[in-house]
Amino acid sequence: MKVDWLVVGAGFTGAVLAERIASQLDQKVLVVDRRDHIGGNAYDYYDEHGVLVHKYGPHIFHTNSRKVWNYLSQFTEWRPYYHRVLASVEGRLVPVPFNLNSLYALFPPRYAERLEEKLIYTYGFGVKIPILKMREAEDSDLRFLADYIYKNIFYGYTLKQWELKPEELDPSVTGRVPVYISRDDRYFQDTYQAMPKHGYTTMFANILRHKNIKVLLNTDYREVVEDVKYRRMIYTGPIDAFFDYMHGKLPYRSLRFDFMYEEIEQFQPVGQVNYPNEHSFTRLTEFKHLTGQKHVGTTMAVEYPQPHVVGENEPYYPIPREENRHLYELYLKEADKLAGSVLFAGRLADYKYYNMDQAVGRALKLFEEVVAA
Ligand code: FAD
Ligand code: UDP
């Protein structure tokens, strides 16, 4: 087989690059994925009960990028959806990110009022403060509140998810869920928040439907790399695996998902409930909230974090911290040596904690600045 490009990985990064190359440059692309489906970690499917679920955990689309939104809108219609998350704290379910409503749900009204006033006076209404920053507050009430939130929302959850304390990770990790001085209970405040109306997999099928694109599933690229004639490769798998772990293994976190079906209309009040302080799982997601599907039953995913072990489970999360960045940079140097023949991009190849829209943005930028330049 002869193509212009061999793209490894049929997730957002690989699919978007394949589509751009096929439609804008009229060049031929072979997309190879070792899994038995397209979509990467965003893959969804109807389970044995007929409920639309996300195989690799809840995926909620949100972005501030008009460019990314317009790009994907060519391939899907959308269903508006605002994700809401509650966390179980001292027997109550309170909104996360922690906000003024969470404050009133947990503390007596007079005390909550005092804390609200101090929060607004110190930081301003509508402001978001990462928890690690808030813990530096000088005011003793605010420091008490920060320590309370740290202990009850972040500490246990982070220890389960990463086997690290919040301060042992790059501050951007817990900074994804900052304390929000507001009454807005939505998990995200992005301009565009919606789910692909017919699911992610359908959207991916539309992205990849082009006469210049062929998709080969159930195939590790190493099985075909000698047989396919191609000019250049785009690699979206783990960067350390590409180089046979020559500098050592880059750590990733993995998850085990347990799916649970109940013959009831609704299991929990919102799409996601977090359990920072109890159980060995971190969160429980009920898919019908996300997808809007009507069904007599409901399916939930329960997430049990675990270390990534090559060949045993999937590398879902890069672990953002200094020592891992140094190791990644050694691999980046190797990647740079191959720049003329192999391009590396995506959450695993860039070793960056990208959301879906960032993966799409990265792919579009790489196309414009390198592939098509
Ligand atoms: P991937 O989707 O990982 O695709 C890489 C592909 O490469 C995979 O399909 C893999 O099988 C394939 N591959 C790897 N090695 C090889 C090989 N040797 N040969 C052939 N194929 C190979 N983002 C959001 O915006 N919102 C969310 O709510 C959200 N929730 C998430 C929840 C979880 C549990 C996880 C893990 C991620 C979540 N994300 C979310 C992030 C989102 O999944 C990623 O941003 C996105 O999938 C990255 O796309 P990608 O193409 O870079 O990587
Ligand atoms: N986090 C937490 N408690 C929560 C929610 C998040 O401690 O209730 C921390 C935790 O370290 C988590 C990080 O914030 O890994 C990022 O959360 P996010 O919901 O963005 O994680 P993702 O959806 O990417 O798994």
C-alpha cells in the first residue's frame, strides 16, 4: 500500500490531522489504531442495555475556541449540555468547583455569610482561585476555609487519582477546578459547552469519511510500518513507547471503569458525583445526564484510579510534575531529530494533560504551521 501519510492513532489528534491532510492537501492518509474502534478515548457506544456510554470515562465537550468549535461543527450537530458535579462531603452533596452555594450548603448561614463577605472583599465576585493559592491567605477565616476545602474536596481525591498530594503535582492540575466566588454551579464556564448530538463515535466517522482516508483498526503501527509505503508519519501514541523506553518509562495514570446498570429512570441528581473522602473510587458518572438519552434504565461508570503498567492497562493521564517534564524533554529531543519524517502530537505524544478541544487545537495548529507549510 502506498500513501502520503501514515497516521498512528484514530483519536482527536490523529483524526483531525488526517481529515485536514485529505481535504485540504488532497493527499492520501492511512490511519492505524491498535484498538477495535475509532475515536480514541472519546469513543462511545450503546451498551447491552441500549444506553449510550463512554468506554473510557465521561467526556464533556467545552471550549472557548471559536475556531475549534466551528471546525467540529462541520461534522456534528450539538446538544447543549452544562456539566454539573456534586461532591460528597460530611454526608452532604455540595457543588464542585467549590463556590458560594457550596459554602452555604456546608456552614451555618451566619458563618457562611461572613466567609462570603471576606471572599468577595479579598478576591472579588466572579473570581476563580486555585486552592493552593487560597491556602496562602493571610486572613484566618479564609485560611480556615481554604484548609477545609483542601482537606475535604482535594486531598483524598488527588491521593486516589494520582497517588500524590496536591502540592506534589503541577499547580495547574488542581487549578483545573478552582474555588469560584460565584453562584454558578456549572463545572465549566466556557463559551461553548455541548455534546455531539449523535455521540462522539458518529462524529469521528464523519471526520474520517473521505476518499483519501483509509482506516485500519486492531493494528499496532509496528505491524504494518514495514509494508506501507509512506512519506511521513504522524504519531499520537505514548512518546516513550515510540522510542522503546530508551530513557526510561514516562509515568502515566490509568483507570479501571466499572459499569453499573440499574432499571431505574435516574440514579443521581447530576451527571457526576465525586467521592473525595470515602470509597476507593473517585467519581460516579451517570451517562444519561450527559447524553440526554431517554431510557427506562440507566448506566453509570465508576472510576478506580491505578498506576499505568505497559501491556496491562491504558495510559490515560500524563502526570504533570517537574521530574516527569525533564524526562519528557529527553524524548522530545529524540523526536526533534526525526522532525523531517515523524511528527508527534496529542495527549500521549506531547505528554500534556490536554482536554479534547486542546487536542483539536493542537492538531489544527500543527496542520497549518508544519504539515501544510
Ligand atoms: P487518544 O484519544 O488517546 O488517541 C490516541 C490513539 O492512539 C488511541 O486510540 C490509541 O489506541 C492509539 N495508539 C497508541 N499507540 C498506538 C500504536 N502503537 N499503534 C496504533 N495505535 C496506537 N477531555 C475533555 O475535553 N473533556 C472531558 O470531559 C474529558 N474527560 C476525560 C476523561 C478521561 C477518563 C480521560 C482519560 C480523558 C478525558 N478527556 C476529556 C481528555 C480526552 O480524552 C483527550 O484530550 C483526547 O482524547 C486526546 O486525543 P488524542 O488523539 O491526543 O489521544
Ligand atoms: N480534584 C479534586 N477533587 C474534585 C475534583 C478534582 O481533588 O472533586 C482535583 C484532582 O486532583 C483531579 C484534578 O483536580 O485530578 C482535575 O480534576 P478534573 O475534574 O479536571 O479531572 P479529569 O476530568 O481530567 O479527570
